[in-house]
Amino acid sequence: MSRRRWTLAVGALVAILVTVVAWRASEPPPITAKRAQAASMSSAPGVASEGPAAAVEPPTIRGRILDAEGRPVDGAAVRVLSTTPPYGIVAETATDESGGFAFGDPPRSAPRVHIVADHDPEGVVTSAELRPADGTTIDVTLVLSPAAVRGTVVDEKDHPVAGVSLSVDGVPWKTHGAISDEAGAFRLPVVPYEATTLVAVAPGYRTARVDLGQRQDRPEVVVQVQLEAGPAIDGRVVDPDGNAARARVIACEGTASEAKTTSGEDGSFTLPAPTSGCEVKAEADDFAPSDRAMVPTTGRLTLRLKAGGAIAGTVVDDRGRGVQSFSLGIESYSGHRSGRGAQKFEDERGAFSLDRLPPGSYVLTATAQGKPPTRSDSIEVRGGATTTGVRIVLLQGGSIVGHVRDDHGAPLQGAELRFDLVSAVVDDGAGATTDEAGAYRLDGAPAGPFTLRVQKQGYRTKLVPGLRVDSGQTLTQDVTLSVVSGGAGMELAGIGAGLAQNADGIFVAQVFGGDPADRAGLRSGDHIVSIDGEDASNMSVADAVQRLRGQVGTSVGLSIRRGGSTIDMVIERAAIVH
């Protein structure tokens, strides 16, 4: 049979709706049903029995869902929808491979119902009103037909608006929505006939609603949605006690509408209209961040900061005695940057306390005169609580000795040596200068890996990375400096990438073209997951940099996170001259 004849035949079947028959072993063939078409019903009387009344069998609704070509539809959603109070879904299921479905015991509380079905992309269908009765079986075949809504979203100047979320109201179940594209275009392929309104929501605009009207005879409705710009949003930040607070306010973080501002001394702030409908939070160095809130389209927004936590502990030497004078700083923090530098402490027991800290994971670094900077273990801080018992042991440190010479082997007097990037928050203060023979001795070396920085006027600064020495031990390291001849002023060995840190951890801020990182495929924005198998989540930028540096020809293994994927790579270090 041709497609046209088959379509006409299906149309003829759709004109006949529902037949109700008493259950019997031989079933009559099912017929189709569609909304707003006449229904016929018949009921077979029950058979009387002698003695007590026979048990009443519940009603049964069963049938099949077909597409416009008469083929069964597998996986179509089928629902029984009450048309009397209380309205709503009373039962739901999905069709099998033959397009079949069955409801063996529809609730008696719904004496009149519709059967509604949908499947993408075939369309939707709603039956005529059915009246299930005890002891009867309703057989119904429904044919899906297209019922789409498409159109464009524009602003008040008729410019297309991208990224608008579109959905429908009037349906007591969840339906699929759509997002407008760069041209403002959208399409919802399967919209139930029960849907009454198209709803458009976008940051910076008032919510728009469009009446869908009657759509039974229209396979696709075309609409234009015009959005009206929303007003700027005023707000206020308060501390845990309700007092006005100065804080950073971030709305629509990570989206094209992202906005950042700082509340004033009175706690007040203003967000631009495009942030309405987005999440917003407030952050301050002395408190835990506020809960995330939705930016309203109208009215005033209040963000309340939460109580911070504290860390208390001691700094001791390698014999367990308190270090009386030391510096202490936050080397890394799992949340936003705290902006807090090193603090000086004077206490004969070596005691310290840091308070008003946002909750999260912290690593502290301590140092004292003649002692190399030392990291704490990771410290968890909770809001409103003090983490106690933290103990940081400052060791004696190692020593490095050697000579500094020029390219011809001649000793260089007056070359300066120090440890490079040992910490991002404290200064170890260690340094040395070569004598007439080019000899030096530099004490207070960290355990490593660390980098020795050697510089002298008129010569290229040299970074010697990947060094290690145990506390109390001595390492010999000779260094050769090259004369600067108008070219590069520094040389080192590494992979050729710059690092930075944000709330998500350490990431690649820059990749230098032609260097090993670039050749290996490392990209700006990649987050460092691990270095040589060591978890990087609690590393500082200084720690990570020292691990990426190393001797020429050696390799470093990286795991990086890019988007939703984790990528492993091995990069061979090379000489880098800048």
C-alpha cells in the first residue's frame, strides 16, 4: 500500500475512538483514539451467580501506540490523566517493542480519564475522555502526530538573544525544554496538547510567557518571544551577626554574564540586570562564604556571611623546643584566595593562632632565622570551630658549597646565591656571595626539590633546579655563568610553562611556544591533578613549580584536567633560555 493510502487509512481509523468490551478469551480488534473526537462505549453485563455476590474485577486499560505510518513505537511515555478532581497523573508506564501498554488497576478515584502519550520525534497524542468501569476492559490504539513549537527569541530592539531557556506550562509532568542558539532560534520537538504556555527565562530579562492556544490541527506552531530587560539588582552583605560587611560579590560565575563587585562599608552593592536568574555568593577573608542565592528579577537581595574557623598550634625546632620568633603564612587554601600574607609571631613556646578563616583545606609554611621554610600537613578548617594540635617542626636544613665560574673556567667573585621560590608567603632570608676564588657556602637549604638561583651583573642569571639535601648534610654544586651579550637574561631547565592557583587548584597560566610543554600538548587553563603520581590538590604554586623543574633530559609525569576529561602525559625537560 502506498504511503498516501496508508495515511488516509490511519486517518479513517482515528475517526473511530474507543470500544469498551467485557473481558473474554477472544479479543475484538482495537481501534484508534485521538483528542476532541467522538467516543462510543459499550459494556457487557456481568453474569449473575447463585449464592453470595461474585467479587468485582477492577477495570483494565490497554492498547498500543503507533507512529503516523502505523508502526509500533517502543519506549513511548503513556500516562493516565484524571479529568475530574483531583486532577493530574494517576498512572504512567512506557510501551514495549510492540507499542503495547497496559494499566491493570486504574484508581477508582478517577472515574473519567484521558490517555496521553508522547515520544520524540514521532509526536504526541491524547485520547478522548474514557470512563473505566469495574469488570470492563478498554482497548485503545493511539496514533502519534507531530506537535512541535519553534521560533525565535529577541530583545526589545529585535536583536536575537542566545542562551534563553524555554519550557512549557500546563502539563502535570516534566517535559523537555530547549535553549536558543546564537540566532535566537529554538525548537521544542514534542509539546503535549495539554501545554498552555511557552515560558522563556534568561539572565538579565524579565520572564516572558506566550499563550500557545489550540494546536490540535497544527503540527508545528511558530512563535516569536520578545524579552524585556530587567532592572539592576540592589543588595546588601551582612556578617553572621547581621552587621554590614565588606565582601566580594560574584554572580553568574563561569558564564558569559559573570559579574563581580565589592560591597561598600555599609554592605550595599549593585549587580547589573544581566545577572538576574543567576546564582550569587559573597566572600570575605575573615568569614566563611555566604550560601549561594538566586539573583531576583525585582526586590533587594541579602547575602549573609558565615562564621569562620581557626587554626592553633606550635612551631618547634628539631629537638622539640618552641621556636620563640618565627614567621607563618598560608601557603595554599582550597577555596578562594585569602589574600593573607605571612605574620610574625613572638612566643617562647612557639605557639600561634590564626582565626577568622573561611572553611577549607589549608597548608601553612613557617620559617625562622637560619631555618628553611617548612610546610605543615593539610589542615581542615570548619566554620565556627578551631582546629588544634597543629605542629610544624623547623629542621636545621642542609648546606650547599661549591664554586661559580665563567664560560672559560675563571672564578667569579661577588656572585649572589639564594634559594628560588621556596615559598609564596614567607622569605627564608638565606643568601651567600662568592669570594675571590669563586667559592660559596649557602646554609638553610630545604629538603627539596629546590632551585638554586645564581646571578651576577653582566652575566645571565642561572637557575639550577631539582636539588635535594638532607637536614645537616652538605651538597656540592658548581655553577657556570655565561656572559650576557644583549640576548636572554635567564636560563633554567624545565618544561616551559607558568602556573597559577584558583579555587579549583593549580592550573597552567601560560605555555611558552616551542618549549617542551607546548610540544607535549599542554594548554593554558589545564588544571594540574598530579605530578609524578603525587596529588597536587594541597600543593602550592611553589611546590608544583619545583617538581616541574629538573635536570635536562629527565622527564616528569603529569595528570591534567581539561573540561570533563583527565589526560596523562610525560614531558621531557629541556634547557630553557629567556
